[in-house]
Amino acid sequence: MKLTISRNELNDAVQQVSKAVAARTTIPILSGIKIDAHAQGITLTASDTDISIQSFIPLETADKVISTIHRAGSVVLPAKFFVEIVRKLPDEEVNIEVGERFQTFIQSGAIDIQLMGMDPEEFPVLPVLEEDRVFSIPGDILKTMIRQTIFSVTTSESTPILTGVLWSLNDGILKFVATDRYRLATCKVNADVDPELHFSNVVIAGKTLSELSKIIPDHNVLVDIVVADSQVLFKVGNVLFFTRMLDGTFPDTTKIIPNQFKTELFLNTKALSEAIDRAYLLSREEKTNIVRLSTTESGAIEISSSSSELGRVQEVLPVEKLTGESIRIAFNSKYMLDVLKVVDSDNLFIGFNGAMSPIIFKPEHDDSLHLILPYRTTN
């Protein structure tokens, strides 16, 4: 293999696929990035068996030549060094040549580097998916849905299915659900898809969705999604992102979300977030993060927390609207702050059904919903 390529284009592709390189593995080939040079261009691939990312670099675009293939071929280079080397190359033009036993020579400007490559025949073959369940969604919407749910997945491997986000598509509505049994996040969006297309119990690991979100551009781009029996493929421009679905059945969470509330509260999202953040300063010192919210006779709410060593913080917060029964409730302030960070609307609805029932959050202008369980306290 022998090729010449633009450093910037190569670096962009390397950074994208490196997210799938196995961090710790007993299989040496998975610690590398595979490079294929062929008549159409250059393909870079990395995989840790759970996710695989492939990035294609064309020979040219409408306005410039990106790469030249002098001799077709393949090699796998150790990602730990290759990623850093490419990022720090001095010249815009990079020459890569593979010699005997996959010894690879990289030249850019005045620098010459030799890397010991690996046999590309040992690299895992990417799956070929049946594309009978395919739909597209704008990248910015997909990124928002991921952001509004992944913080609620569990980090405990004792319940592997809850480390992922549940996807379902029914009647043209795409829905995400995530829960760690103490909190729940859900959001949905109308998808421009064939009404006959539907699926359920597709669960994708939260950490995988986090990596996917990083490769979706901020500017508006359509993401094509292929749902197969055990794999999901995301197509983002010249990048293919494969991931395995998590095994198991996601619990039915619909029954724990109430439709009616004994106490209803409408207030400014930013004001509440700042008040909770101030109360959190003391609550975190107790390692419990407990903050209390109670209604006042004047129609406002009181936010308070205390520390046995530091003291107490108490703040009265005006609200837009308060109806129903008075309430005094304790909750994990870190969980509430996580919710408030992803709420995009200025105003927020909060519903209560007593001190020991789930707290429900609904932003004003989107179809997301969040739930956190309250604390049972002696006071």
C-alpha cells in the first residue's frame, strides 16, 4: 500500500474512528485502526466488537484533490500512537507506505516515522445489515434526544439492560426512555417515516450514544438509521457507526408515570436551577445531596438544605402558578440539577402526588418528561 493524503482529512477521519478503538483488550488487533486504500478512496475502520466506526475519505471533492492512491492495500496501525502522530504532523501532505511484514513508513515535511503494523486479515469484518427497516432523522434532533435521556441510565453492571436507552418507533413517533430505577427520562418526536415502519425494545448503551453524539455535526445533517435484528447502523455523511443492541427486555415504565397531580407548579426553569444549585452547595457536604422543597402560605415555594457542620441555606422562590395541596418533599438535588440542565424551555411544570410519590417534570415546549423519586426522611 502506498498513498498520499491531506493531513486534515486524515486527522478528521482518524479522530472519528478512534472512538471505537478498544481501550483494554486481550485481542491486539482491536487496539489498532485499519486502513484500506482502494480505487474509490481510503477507508479507516476501528472496532471494539460492541461498536465499530468506519470513515471513508474520497479521492477528491468538487474543489480539491484529497488523496492519491499509488498502490492499493491494507494495514492495521496501533491507534495509541497513530492518532497522536497524525494530529502532530507538520506538513499538510502526508505520505504513507507499507513495506514487508506490514512495516509502515509515514512521511510529512521533514519528519519520517516508522510504525510496526499488523495483518489486516485478522481484523474483524463489519456486519452486513438487511436495510428493510431504515429511517432518517435530523442530526440536531437526534443529539437533543440523546442529551435529554442518557444521564438517566444506570452505571451499575448488575442491571445491564438499564445501562442503555430504550428506542421505540410506533405510528411515526420515535421515543427514547432511560432509567436507573431512581429517576427516569423520556422524550419523543414525530419522525418523517413510513407509517408501516415500527420497532420496540431496541436498547442502545448510553456510553455508545454518547460517542455517537460526538460524531454528529452541529450543523443540520440527516442521519440515516438502519435497525436490524441485533445491530443498529447510523450513517452520518461519510461515517458508518455500527453498534450492538443490549440483550434483555427493558422494564415497562409507563405505569409509574401519573396523569393527574395533587399539586401542580409552574415556574421559571433558570430561577429554580439557580436556587437548587445554591442549596446543593450544603447538601453535598452531607454526602446525601438532600434538598427540601415546600410550598408557603403566600403561594411561593421554599428551597432549603442543611449541613450538621456548616449550617443551613433557605430561599423563598416566587412561582408563575401554584395549585392544589400544600407539599413538603425531599429529593436528591444532584438528580434535579441533571434534569434542569437538559430542559430547553424557559418555564417548567412540576407535578406532585404527595411526599413519597414520584416528582414529574415537563418542559413547556417539547415532548420530554423527567421523573425522580423523592427521599424518605425522618424530618
